[in-house]
Amino acid sequence: MKLQLLQGFGLAIVVTTVLVAQPVFAQVVQVTGVQLNPTDTGIEVILINPNAASLEVLPTIDSNTYIANIPNAQLRLPSGNTFRRDNPTAGITAVTVTNSDANSIRVTVIGSSGLPTVELFDSDDSLIFIAVFN
């Protein structure tokens, strides 16, 4: 009787350990479109997706380049998995949107002679970067 109880207890420990060791995966958001809209002072970069509010943006700066890493997202465009526009407006050298790995997107906005100022907004179906070159 004691042997059976210990075996059952050992099994419970193994099952619990396996369940605890399972990683938690966040749902990956599909970005299905990228739009660029010129403004009076710069450009809007719009990432179209069904869950814009759930996207987290981790910004960094490298010289005259604004870089936004967006984890738990994948770029799935009809034309491929990379978007690039060179010289989309005065003061902006290039805008790129790419998959940086299987579960994250990178948005870069390169200023021609300095760092652009970037603001973020979201709507029900998109995340909007407004890049202004001062």
C-alpha cells in the first residue's frame, strides 16, 4: 500500500514538473499591410493588423535612425515579408519594415541629416508611427 502511494506521488511530481516547465507563448499578431502617407511635416508609417492595441513597441536610436522592435508580431504582406521605401519625403532617407526573426518585426526610419522625431498612435486596426523631421 505504501509503495503504490509513493509511485502515485512520484507521478504527480513528474506531471507537475512537466506542466510548470511548459513555456507560455503569447499570440503572434499578423501585420498584413504597410502604408506610407506623407504629412506636412514628415510621414505616417501605418502597420495594418487586427489587434493594434496588443502590439508592444520597443524603441531604440542609432545615430540618425529610429528603430522600433515589435515582439510577438509577424509581417505577412501579399508582396513578401519586407517593405522598403527610399526617400519617401524630404528629410527621410528610408523607411523599412521587416521580420527581424520568426516572432518580431523591426521598423526603421532613417533621417537624412538627423534623427526624426517619432510618435506612436494606435487604432482598432493599425499601429501608426508619425515621423517628423525637424
